[in-house]
Amino acid sequence: MSKSEYLKLADAIAAEIADGTFKPGDRLPPQRNFAYDRKIAVSTAGRVYAELLRRGLVVGEVGRGTFISGDARRGVAAPSEPRGIRIDFEFNYQILPDQTALIAKSLDGLEKPAALDAALRQATSVGTPAIRSVAAAYLSQGAWSPAPEQIVFTGNGRQSIAAALAAVVPTGGRCGVEALTYPFIKGIAARLGIALVPLAMDDGGVRPDSVQKAHRDAHLAAIYIQPVIQNPLGMTMNGARRADLVHVVEKLHLPILEDNVYGFLDNEPPLAALAPDSCIVIDSLSKKAAPGLTLGFIVTPHRLRESVMASVRSGGWTASGFAFAAAQRMIEDGTVTELARLKRLDARARQKLAADRLSGFDIQANEKCYHLWLTLPAHWRSQTFVAAAARRDIALTPSTTFAVSPGHAPNAVRLALAAPTMEQLDTGLRTIAGMLAAKEHDFESTE
């Protein structure tokens, strides 16, 4: 079969998805059966399924088969923007009851002409000496104390990831990432022309031997990992694993892009405390403060600082002067520290409620963080479960969103616990528990 013919067959399946013949959660036949029904070679059927995977129209679940994606109509792998759904377990930004008042008090006076004039001036990738010193002191954690001259700023955390990735991985290069990882890294890498290579994980996080194997097979330029409160699994890497991983990456001369955005919820310092010359630490303000207050931080080894600064400038990722002014005030007067303290308490309360409501089900959780990983019972598929929850006005994120290899996602979902009120959280968790206990076909019969 020619290339145009297998694409026509993929187009035909896509059309059946679009017109509703196939619905989210429907299972496609095994490739061998598909080939027999369509009177084509098995290898051609494989190309058709690969094309459907590439378009985001189907997903693969380990040991279960190929299913129509719940995101098929959107055609994207990353989460959507917030959709106004009643109980949002998809987006992980917490807004505490008193945080707006705390922020307003901190920013009082910033609207006055003298302060505003300074805040509205053009900013640079390194800000001012004052904001660098304030940021360095605030980001210090345990044995890790970055120097002010190591810090580069961007508009937000995602821009920090993009700038750091572009600085150390050339176009066409490869970056190792956790097999289940922060989903927006996939889109960032695709736009930069960078291939992501999945790194095997266990209960301790990324396995050092998987980094060695990936580098041997694919010649990595860097790795991107989340050692503290990993998203989506919530794990924090222990000391022994940290030491083993650092030993391997330093031996291979690989830079580590270390995403520490959730680090404020834990006391563990970044890997940079062990390997200051190998780690680029990425952080941001929005999780600590509020989603509308964005400022990204990149703490870079001295040898990479100029490359990272150039990357920020060329990408158009420089933060605004107003963001610098707001961040400086909120860090200096302790507002960000107080918000982080309150969010630590809030996260623990939410995890306690989730553990109680989902008792008896297969969850992977960290009492310190705002999300948990729910492995579904055998009678549910992740895409179907997400679709069924949406009909109950509950937004969840399927495992496929986090999987680097699109055909190898576990049968699971992530629950982000930060956004709902406590009352909504309780209601949503009770509903999910009821769904988990029901057989899929029994639950659907109640629609």
C-alpha cells in the first residue's frame, strides 16, 4: 500500500471519529484483526494506528489496547484551558480564602506614580541587582544557596523550561524525561524541534540505569526531571537515589534541567545542592502566590548563564518590569513565604480528605502535595472514566496526557486537588469513589 493509501485509511477512521461513529473510550480492534477486516498487511495496519496516535485521535493503554481519545475532537495532548466545569480536578492552582487580601496589602502603593513609573520601564533577562538578591535569598533551601549572579528571569515557569531547554539542547537533539512527566514539556520540545526520550521510573523516581541506557542508545543532550513532588506521581526522590543519579549524569557530562516548581511544598533542597555545576534549577511564582502573578526563575551554573540569557532574549521570554516590582515586594515583606506556609497546611488537609474518601482504591499520594495518582480498577478504562466524570461535571486528567510514549500509558488518572473548595472536593471525591465501585456498564446505564 502506498503512503497516500494508508493516509486515506487513517483519514477514513478520523472521519468516523468526527461524525460520532467512534466515541471517546471506544476500543479499536487489535491491529491483526483490523488488517484482516480491511484486507491489508499487518504492517500497514500498524502505520494507520501510528498515524492516528500521531494526530492524538487514539491512545494506547498498556495491556489493554488502542482506544479513541477523549481529546479526539480537540486533537491536543496537553490539558485544555480551564473550562468552567463545576468541580475541577484538572488544574492545580490553589487560591486560599485570604490570599487576595494578603497580596493586596503587599502591593499597596505600587499604583502610585513614582513606584509605577519604575515598574513600567523596560526590563532585562537579569532584572535588577535588588531583585536578584531578593530572589536568591528566597530560593535558598537547606544546603543550597544560589548566588544572585546565577539567576535569570522569564515571564513564567513554562517560559523558564523553554529557555533552559533551548539553551542546552540543540534543534534536532534529544532530552531524557520521566516516562510520566509534566505534560507541557511535550509541546515545548516539539516547538523547539527537540525529541523527548522516556526514562524508566520506579518508586524512587528516575532510575539512573535508564539514563545510562537512554544516553547510550540515543545520545542525550540533557535530562529534564522533577526530583521534588513529581508531577503527576507526587514522589520526592530520596537521598540515595539523588546521589546515584548525580553520579551518573556527571559521569556522562549531562546537564540536568531540574523543575522545582512544587518544591515550596517540601523541605528537600534541589539536586543542585549536590551538583551545582550540572543543574539548571527552574522555579516560578505563580504556584506559590497566584496564577495571575507570574515570574519565572532560572538558576544556572555560571558556565551556562550567558547561553540561558541569550535564549531568554531570543525567545521573547523576558519578564515585565511590573512582575519584577510585584515579586520583589511580596518576597521582601514575607507575603510569598506566608502563602507557601498556608498552602502547605491546605495541601495536607486536602490529601487527608482524599485518602479517606478514596480508601480501598489504588492511589499513589504524597501528603505534602496537591495531586494524587489513581490507578483504575480493571473494569474501567482511563479515557472512558474521564468522559464519564465529565458527564458528572468533574474534570480529570487521563494518564495519556502525561505519557511521553503515546502508546504506553498506564490505566490511571491524575486528580489535582487544589482548585475546588473543600465542599466541592468532598462531593467530587465521593462521586469518583462511587464511580470506581461501579462496573463501567452499570454506571453508564444510570446516564
